[in-house]
Amino acid sequence: MTSAALLGSGVTAASAAPAAQPAQDRPQAASEAPVERLIVGYEKKAAEAKSDAEAKEDARAKGRKAGESLSFERRLGTGAALVDLGDGLKGGSLQDVIDTFEADPDVAYVDRDTRMYATAAPNDTYYNRQWDFFEATAGMNVQNAWDGGATGRGVTVAVIDTGYVTHSDLGANIVSGYDFISDAANARDGGGRDSNPRDEGDWSAENECYSGSRASDSSWHGTHVAGTVAAVADNGKGVAGVAYNAKVQPVRVLGKCGGSTADIADAIVWASGGSVPGVPVNPSPADVINLSLGGSGSCQTITQNAINGAVGRGTTVVVAAGNSNTNASGFTPANCANVVNVAASDREGNRASYSNYGSIIDITAPGGETAVSSANGILSTLNSSATTPGTENYEAYQGTSMATPHIAGLAALMYEKDPAITPSRVESLIKNNARTLPGTCSGGCGYGLADAAGTLAAMGGGTTPEPDPTEQVFTNSENWSIPDGDGRYVYSNINVSGVSGYAPSDLKVSVDIKHTYRGDLRVQLVAPNGSIWTLKDTSAYDSADNVLATYTVNASSVLASGTWQLRVTDVYSGDTGYIDSWSLTF
């Protein structure tokens, strides 16, 4: 059995919090700015959705009813109407006007046309110590990336590591994970694999792991890594994550004395949505996997196969290069194919003294260097106990383990901006938009220091290709109400004709479902021959609205012509919605 170890080291705990940024230095919040217009979306069947004249008359009528002077200003690109509130409300409240619109069954929604500002630094108390995000010399230009609006919302990052110990600066972004440690003694939780990824502590006594092994305290490594990915931002405490609105899925593989190759391979498969015997299906497969772990040796076949499967399912796998100040080619999974291999830099932009290097490095990210000062490390969420879980705190660590979640977080921002992005495109965009390492690197540091804002800017408005004139698109735009919470299926049919032979291996299924809690929904594609693909499963942790996505399925074993069905069920009560439209692209 090959074992893997975590790739980072701890130093000093965070001391008393510095003063938060003065309120007067921050722009007024959008919610506090005066609202001058409303955005009114009409149901598709409504006359106001198609006619500007009807929308103008409706604005005037609603104004009269509310005792205000309202006017239709223009049609927006989405089809919604922009309604001007005039010089200000005369006697009623803004909510009175909104209520007047919402009482009309032809109105689908009403939004305030709020004012936005360039993103200020978040008010997290330790953010001024997160040099790795914003410093001009060797920061990763994260703060400027947020200005473009990407924060990781709707994206899941699996942190395959020591698990998760409860932390109030991270808990809101944690989704259900799994404990893959099969050895009960190493797991310290009284059993083998189970659905609880809680970090029980990885401390060990001298000679406990092998002859000559040193005693060590619990690292709470997975929680530190997770904080760099997605610690909650702007909550007046602690630190911010690179993708602070992303979800983190803790997957436990490292316990006392490390973890096994077999357990890690199963974790990679499961986290990316693959099937592992004896383990329930992952309810929220990850878009990105973070592997801040490794060991010496070549990439084993089982690990490579697991990675290949994950990438084939659309998951980007980000790995740490290692902390031995030697060529990364001798360390796994850094030397596996189809991964983004990350080296570490210090605060001056040099290759960190401990970081592995070599031709297989893809990119470098801030990993810190704490020999001189803990202020030069990577500050993140942690726990203060040396053994079993104790009080939460923050500490600065150094390591390629700390560099890796910077890249995993950047990948999460990219998936939010383009949910259809592929792992290979994630890698190429990150590499091709890196900046030259400000300091020195002997041995090879990949394409340079990752630049979050530059990478997102290179994506432009998205990466959707121009339509292929040879493609055939079939659409059903008829609305179908989804029964609330009783488990019944609703079906929407598309009759495909004129397409000879079998369906493609990359059949595109575009779905537009309006729903107030998409985690309630299971969405499936049913082929003419009865084959079923689950496009999206239920998740109690996915509380966002609507399902707007394009899925790709391998339907090459099914004849294209016939009746295809979108099958949707709502398994929890309390939220409602309907299938707005869906399409198949052959």
C-alpha cells in the first residue's frame, strides 16, 4: 500500500484581530443606494412581454393604481421591461409599487435596478494579512478578479484531505462529503468508511507510524485548505476564500499516519460523480478537486485511472507539486497526467525554498514562506487543538498544499463564469494568462505566477462556440408545472425526426427550469429506447433558484430518431416551479 501525506506545515496562530476597514472608506452598499427603476419580467404569454406599447400602458396603469408616476423606459436584452419611478415616490413606498406589479398574474418577477460598485476589499478582520490575494509583487490578483462578478457561486470544490473540523468562517459553504478512510485505527472514529467527513485529528506518537517516525500534532490540514478555497467573505471576521461563494465538499482520506492510494483513488472517483461499490452516489459532484497531498514514487495505474475518469466527467483535478525542494517528477499524484500541477512561491515571488520544481509543473501560486515571519505564510481557517477538535482559530501555514487551493479556487471562479468549460480549457487559460514570476525560480516553475483577474478577463463574455451549421437542434418550449414535493414525475417530450443513425457521444441537453429551490429537483433524460441519464440529482444544500445548464451525455448506443423525454421530480415540499424549455442538439 502506498501512503500519501499532506503537503503543508503550520506555524503561528493569528493574534488579536486588527481593526476592520473604516466604513467611510467603503462605497455605499448597493442595497442602501436609492432605487430609481424597476425591472419587470412578464410571463411569456403576456401581451406586455411582446409589445412595448402594452408595457408602456401597463406601467402607467400600475402607477395610477399605486398612486405614483411610472413610465416604461426601455426593453432589456432579456426581454424584461425597465420601468422608471420618475422623480421619486410621491406618497407610497417602493414596496407598494412592487406589490402592485406582483399582484398581476402576468408578471413573472420584479427586481430593483440597484446600483453596483467596484468591489472593495472585504471587511474580514484578517483580510489585510492575505497578501497572497492582493499584493502587487507576488499576490495572485484575486481581489481584481472579484470585480468581474465571479465569486464561485454555484460551483463545488471537493477537498480530498483530512476532512473538516467545524469552523464558523467556513461552515456556511460546506456541503455533505464522505469519509473514505477504510482503516478504523487510522480513522479514529470507531469504524471504517462512513458519511461523516469530520476531521478527528491526525496526531501521532513517536515511532507510531513507522520505525523512526516523529511525534506530530493534529494539522487540521483539510480545514486550512478549504478556507483558502471558500472561507466566507464580508462577514466581519477572519479571512476570505478565493471563491468565497463556492461550496466545499470535504472528502476524508488522510488520518493518523496519512492515507492509502486505494482510499484516495475511490475518493477521486466519488467526488467527481463516479460510482464506488458500497458507497452512496455523491449528491453534489464536484466541478473541481483539490489534492494537497502526495508521496514519492511513480503515478500508479489506479490513481491515473481515477483521475482520467474524473476529468472525463468534466472535473478539473488540481494537485500539489510537493515540498521536498526536488524534481516533482518523483512524486505522485503530481506526476500523473491530466492534472494541474502547482508549485509554490513566496511573498517576494521566488520559488519557495521547499517547493518541488521541474518540467511537469504547470503553474505557480502563493504558498508562503514562514522561516522569517508567519506574516509571510498563508493565513486560513484552523483549529487550536494538538489532538482532538478544540477551539477554532486561524493560522499561517506554508507549502504547496497552500498554493494548490489558490488554483482550485480560481478554477471555481472559471466554472461559475462558464459552466460548460472543460478541464483542459481551465488548465490552458490559467497557464496562458499567468505573469512572469517576479522573483527567481531554479528548476522550472511552469508558466509563471497565476493571475486570477487576467485569467477571467481572457474568458471574455464566455466561451460558448459559434453554432455549428451542421448541428440539428430540437426544442420544446411548452411550460410544464412540476408537482411540489410528492415525488411524481413530469415529462416534457421532444420528437426527433430526420436524424439518421445513432445519437452522438456528446449529445447536448440544454435545460431551463424555473424553480425556487433547485436542490429539490432530480432531472433526467429518457431516450426512446428507455435508457436514462441523471443530469442533476437532488441536494439539500443547493438552495439557489432555477436550473439553467447544458449537460453532455454519451448517447451513442441509442438511435437518434424517436421520442426523447425530460423527466423531472420534486422530492421536497415547500417550493414550486416549472419546466420552461429544453432542447437537444445533435
